[in-house]
Amino acid sequence: MASGNEFMDTALGLGLVYWGRKALDLPTRLPTWDRWLTRLWQPAAVIIVLGVVVGGPVVGWFDDLFIGAMMALGAAVGWRLRAYRPAFWVGVGLAPYALYMVLGVLLRLSGRDVLHTLDSGGNLETLLVLWTGSLFFVARSQHKTLAAEAQRRLEAEQEQRRILSQNHSLEHEVNQRTAALAQQTDALRTTLQELRDTQEQLIQAEKMASLGELTAGIAHEIQNPLNFVNNFAEVSSELAQELAEERARPTRDPELEAELLADLKQNLQRIGQHGKRAAGIVRGMLEHSRASTGERQPTDLNALCDEYLRLAYHGLRAKDKSFNATLQTDFAPVLPLVEAVGQDLGRVLLNLFTNAFYAVRQRQLAATEPGYAPTVSVRTSYRDREVQVVVHDNGTGIPEAVRAKIFQPFFTTKPSGEGTGLGLALSHDIVVQGHGGALEVASEEGAGTTFTIKLPV
Amino acid sequence: MKILVVDDESDVQVLFEQRFRREIRSGALSFSFAFSGEQALDYLHEHHSEVVLILSDINMPGMSGLELLRRVRTEAAPPPPPRVMMITAYGDDDSRRQALALGADDFLTKPVDFAALKEKLLALPA
């Protein structure tokens, strides 16, 4: 070691110090020590200058001392930083070599250079160099591992931060969406309420529309009994007049007087009957237009069918004078009363009859069958605790594709403006939901349609 | 003079019998009644040429008055053909035109003015 340029080791050692400071990151790990280490250039400079100017063994001695001190410092730093494994191994690597150097200098100083004598071949120093070098290598690979780990940790942290910020933005987005959804829900709720209101109005409109269809029929129905009331009243006053005249005669005819009296009495009864008939029709009309109370009462379906069949027929006739149809009724002679909302079931029947008349009218208007006799029939029956009302027409029939849709609200095959498309939908609701019954349809295109109302008794 | 009244309301019979009781009693007029177009045709088939006048309602279930009129006017019957008066609650021009086109002799609207009807009937050549 102590040969050639005696100060080269010092320069090398100084270089190693500067390199080691960086490698072990001393400015942050050991700032105070590092400050001192940065000043090592001063003694190194002195040695190098001495080496250049003076030269000789003294400089070599200083040079060895400097290197030994550097190594000892390195070993101390390694010990001080032992928690940091690469520094620890650097320390362990340097410590024996430092001991060797310092010991060498001290022995030389004492004049007994035993070490150089013993290690004249340089084997021990070579061994120390190898030791130090391998531990440097160990330290380096550990440093690399640690750095890679730190990098991984950093990346993981970054990833976590990224996820965190993503979570934040997601949360924000979710909040925004939630607010938007809440708003939409509110809007939908409002719309639903509006739809419900509209539905109510439509049901009322449908009721009024069917009332409109009825009006003419009702007028006709009322006019007949009213005509009878008027006629029988008039003719009765004539009879009374005749009776008075008869009684004033000198020769009275008791038989004729009795006949006149009997007629008068009968006429008064007829006036009463027709008056009641008119009142009944008006009552029915009012009931139809009033909102349903939904109260079930024992109802005579035969009477209800008869009433609404006539109303529907005359209603259609009033609009279309050339229309005529045969009405057939086949009422079960003994039909139990059904717990029903008469007004609601009346609407169902009116609807079925109106449709039936419409169907036979359409077939008649097609005018392809000369002998065609439009016929609408209604039959009632009772079996197995169930009352059935069967409304049949020999009209156009319902095509299969249409049959599936007829109970859907707003579905209509009538020209626009003629049907609300609610009639059968409401009828279905009334029968099924309102009365726990069933409303069934059977139809053959070109042959006719049969609607069956089934009501539990 | 025999008159056939066709109306689906049965009280029409009582009404006519009372309204025209003097004429019936005196034998000036005689009434028969049918309660549907079909019944009226059957009656006419059985009583050929007895009926001088048919008074028919138009609006009846089954065969309408107009259909009855058409059948009376198209079916071969021994002369003289009966006169036909149509009566309807719907006194619209359309029905009137249709009735007259089918060969009705007169067209009355409900409520029937019995005084006027009586005059018309009595004015007819027996």
C-alpha cells in the first residue's frame, strides 16, 4: 500500500467517502455526521499537497492513517445506522480493514512493524479487501432490494391514493346520482298522481260517454210511458165526462156506467204504472251518472239485463234510425239475487250490449249477406253457486289477434272519436276486482261473439 | 173499416179501444192488434183483404215497422192493397222519407194526436 504515489489512497478514500455519503444517503440519515464528513477534503488536501511537495514515507504513513480513519468512520457510520441494513453491512465490511490499517499505523509508529512483517505476502490484506468488497456487494444488493421495496411501497401508496381519490369522486358521483334519482322519483310520483287523476277523469268521461249513448235511448224509454200517462189521463177525463152525461139521462144504462167506471179505475192504475216506469228510468239514469258508492246490494240480474238491453238498443237506434235487431232474452225463472253494485254491473251490461249491437250493425252494413238477421241475446242461468250472464251477438266477431287486447285500457277498434277504449277494461275491472267474478270472451270471426259474466253467489 | 194496429207496447190496445170507443160501439171502425211485425204479417196472411188500414210503430224489436211496410208492399196480396200509416217517436225527415219511399200513405209522430187521427180515419173512404 505504501508505495508509488503515497497520497493516492487518500484521494481514493476521499472519493469513497463522497460516494458512500450519497449511497447511504447520509445527508438525510445522519445530517450532523455528514456535515463533518464533507469537511474531510481539508485533511485529504493537506496530505495530497504534502505528498506532491514532500513525498516520502511520512506521507505514506499519513495516507494509511487517513484511509484507516476513513474506514473506521465508515464502520462507525455503519454501526450508527445499523437499523439500515446496507449501512450495517458496509460497517461490518469496513471494520476489520479499518482495524488492520489503524493497527498497522500504530505498530509502525511504535517502531515494531509486526503486521507488515507477518503479512509480507499481502494475503491478509487481500482477504480483507475481498471481505470488504463482498460485504459492499451484499450491502449493494440489499440496498437494491430495499429500494425496490420502497418503490413498490411508493407505488402501492400512490395506488391507494389514486383509489382513495377515485372513491371520493365515485362517492361524489353517487351523491349526485342519488340526488338526481330522488328528483326523478319526485317527478315520477307527481306524474303518477297526475295519471291517477287523469284515470279518474277518464273513467268519469267514459261513464258520461256511455250516458250520452244512453240519453237518446232514455228519452225514448221515457217518452213512451209519458205518452201513455198523458193519453190515459185525457181519455179518462173523456170517460168521466161520458159517465156524467150517462148519469144525467132519464133512462140510465147501469151496464155502461159500470163499464166506464171499471175502465176509469184501470186507467188510473195504468197511469200509475207508466208513471213509475218513467220514474224508474230516470232513477236508473241518475244512478248511472253518479259516482259509484261501491255498496253491494242484493241485485236482480234478470231485471238489470232487461233494463240495460233496452237502453242500449234504443240508444243505438236513436243515433242510427235504420238500425234494427232482434232482441232475445232467456232469463232463468229462478235466479238468486247477487250481492252486487247494480250501478257498476249495469255499466258492464250496457257496455257488452252496446258492443254487441255495434258488431251486428257492422256486419249488417257490410251488406254481403241478404238474409242476415242481426240478433243480440242475453241469457241468465244459475249453477254451482254461480250466476252466469251470457251476452251473445251474431255480429262480425273478433279476430284472434284482437281478442287478446280487448281488455286492455284504451284499446279500441272503433274509428277515432267513437270509442274511448275503456269500456271493456273497466268492465273487466268491475267484474273481476269489484265482484270477484270472471268476464270471458269467445268469438268466431264472421259468426259472432259471446261474453260471459260469472258471478259467485 | 178494419184497422190493424202494430206496436210492441200492449197498452196501446187499451188506449185505442178507449179513444175510439164511440166509433167501435157504432161500428164505424174496427181494430185488431199485433205486438210485433211478425205477428202483423201472420195476421195479414190469415185475414186477406179484410184490413183496410195498417197503423204501425216503426221502432220495434225484431222486425221493424219499415220492414213490415216493405213486406206488405212487396208481397203479392189480393187487391185492394191496405193503406199504411207509420208512427214513430223519432219524427225525423230521414225516417219519413224512407217510409214514404217504401210506400207508406202517411207518417205520424208520437205522441199521437188522437183527435187528428180520428178525423183522418173517418175521412178515409170506407
